[in-house]
Amino acid sequence: MTTIANLAGGLAMAMFMALGAGCARDSSTHAPDPIAADTSDAWITTKVRTDLLTRRQLSGSRIYAKTSNGVVTLSGTARNQVEIDRAVADAYKVTGVKSVISTVFVKS
């Protein structure tokens, strides 16, 4: 009797594991989680904005950042091209940034 019980228990466990494996999420066939993407973009934007605000060399600039799918877009004004280049370089240093688009212009 114990052999039948052990066999039945083993069979049930094998079925459970097989069903669980079939339910595993395969990221290559499913769309990314939009909430996780939004959270990541929000974190990137916050980090870039914080870095821009705390950098002394950019104190006179009005550079703003927004992020979509890891792509940071910088906009606003800077005192010179060096500040724009510095802002772009700083944005690239933030973890998760895929690319940076700058529409920042030098204010006259």
C-alpha cells in the first residue's frame, strides 16, 4: 500500500511541477510590464533632474528632463554649449539610460 501511495504522491508532484513550468513567464513572448517601465522611467527622470540641480557648473541653467522607455530628453536653456554637453554627459551616467536627446539651446 505504501508503494501505491508513494507512486501517487510522486505522480502528483510531477504533474504539479509540469503545470508550474508551463505557467512560467517567458519575457520574449510577453510585453514588458508597463508599471515597471513607468517606475524605471520615473526613477531615471528623478535621478537626472537631481544630478542637474546639484551640479554647481549648471547652476545658471534651466535644463529639464523627462524619460520615456529609458530615453532621456533634455530641454530648456543653458548659458553656453559646455553646459549643454555637461548635462548630456551627466544624463548618460545614470543607470538605465539608453540614450539622451537634447533640445537645450544657449540663451542669448
